[in-house]
Amino acid sequence: MLKLTPEPDEVRGAGILAWWQGNGAVRVLECEAGALLMERPSGARSLVQMSLDGHDVDATGILCSVAAKLHGARSEPLPPLEPLGKLFAPLLESEWRDELVQAGRSFATDLLATQREFVPLHGDIQHHNVLDNGSGWLAIDPKGQFGERTYDFVNLFRNPLGSIGNNPLVFSRRMTQIAQCAVLDANRLSHWIVAFCALCLVWDYYPEGSLASDRELARMALEQFE
């Protein structure tokens, strides 16, 4: 597969893909400025369909396993990555007095000041971005960020469709499963979810009806630990 784009996210993504060297992600064959040639997973299985068919527990487990590979330590120097502080800058700088935005800004400020377990982050681990290669599962389309490991599980909750992401029973089960499988602080994960949902509202570009509603997802995250 050949990808041609000068977008900063894609350039960073190409760099981290090459750094992973096929461990949990597609293998890069050639990489130059704005151009990426990579292997194309061609397996028949789909995490999206798995979740839609009632096997979201299995899909969530696979996503956690892939994330563990991507977050593993390597001896090679890291490529240029975007720190989470820069990613969340639009939220931190927003003066919007929306209740969710204010809550998310407060959480983001605290989370960024107390980050732990710094790792290279995929930035968009979810059902559409982990594909079957016939013998396993490989990540595609990383954003190339750096920061707290827990953040990398946020987008999983928003996918694969709003009808699943906004289901309270699915949300609660995913929270418990991910916290156990990835050995995370569930309370901290819920705060990252609220912060990211607030950031998405500030960005205001996600298509209606495709992903989980940011307001509904944030509400469930806030209620999880009342």
C-alpha cells in the first residue's frame, strides 16, 4: 500500500510505523518525506464486524494485546512525536464555558501535569485501525504521539459505531476489561475519556452519527466513578 500525504500526523505516523518494525503494526517497506510504502494486511477477519456480531469482548481483548506490543520498549531512538500537551492545547486554551469543555479542561490540566508510564502512542487505537494479516493483528494509521500509556485506549470507547460506543453496558464492561487486561487505573482512564471528548467538541469536526456521541460518552465516564 502506498500513502502520499504531507500532513504532519501522517509524517509522524510513518516514522513510528518504521520504528515499530512490524511488531504490532504493519511493516514499512520504504519511507521518504510525504511518501510511505507499507505492507497491506489482507486477512478476512474484521474487528468492526466482530464487535457488531456480539463479540466485542474478543475485539477489545485483541485491541489491548496489540496496544501492549506497540507500547513495548525498544532500544532504537524514537522518531519525532507529538507530546500530548501539544495535542490538548486547543482544549487548554479554549474559553468556551460549556460544562463538558470546562470539566474536560480541568481533567486534562491535571492529567498532563501528572502523566505516568510515558510511551510512544499510536494515538488512534480502535476497531478500524487494527487489521487482520492472516496470522495475527496489525495496527495502521498511527498519529505518532508521546505521553501517558492510558491515553491510547480512549478512542477504543468511541468505536466502531455510536450504537455500541454509547451503550452503557458496553461502556462499563469495556472499562473493566481494559483496566484488567492493560493493567490501568480505571478512574484515570475515565478522566482521559472526558478530556478527549471535550477536545473533540472544541475541534468540532467528527461526523455526526458515526462515532459515539462525545457528550454521552463523557457522561458515562463521569458517572463511572461518582
